[in-house]
Amino acid sequence: MTELVYILLIIMFVLTLRKAKRDMDKALFEMEVRDKLGFVQEELKKILVLRVEKFGDVFYIYNQVTNEFVCQGNTLQEIQEVYKLRFPDRRALVDEGSELLFKENVDVAKL
């Protein structure tokens, strides 16, 4: 009878350890996900989505989200230089419709 009690206690102990390990693994996974999500959110804050309008020979660049004026220029190189001066730590993405305004084959992510 005592052996049966010991065996049951050992089984309960092993099951408790397994549950504790699963709970710890789940908590660690959730912490990793939160850390990665925080990193992604910080990186997204460094990106501006831009809209381009062209009047005559001048390109006018606006923040797609806020409609705030960002910069202007006659060439893509001029726009890149002004953008980098104004937003040195931020990358830019140009919406698909605006991208068509540039005649050069351009990697707009380099703005």
C-alpha cells in the first residue's frame, strides 16, 4: 500500500513539473512575442509612407497618413537629398500610384 502511495505521489509530482514547464514555456514565448512586437512597432515608427503629386516639373511629397508636406524637388535626387536632411533617421515608402510619377526606374525605399 505504501508503495502505491509513493508511486501516486511521484506521478503527481511529475505531472506538476510538466505543467510548470509548459506554463514557463508559454510565458517565455509570450515574452519573446511581446519583445519582437515592440521591436517591429519601433521600426514601423521609422517609416514614412509618402504620396507624390506632380505639378509642372516639380514633385511635391506629402505624408500619406497626415497629409503633411514633406519636401519638394525637380528630380528624384533632389528630393532624396532634402528628405535625408529633414528625416535622417527615417525611411520612406512611396505608395504605388505615386511611384508611377517617377520616370526613372527607382528603388523608392532608398529615400
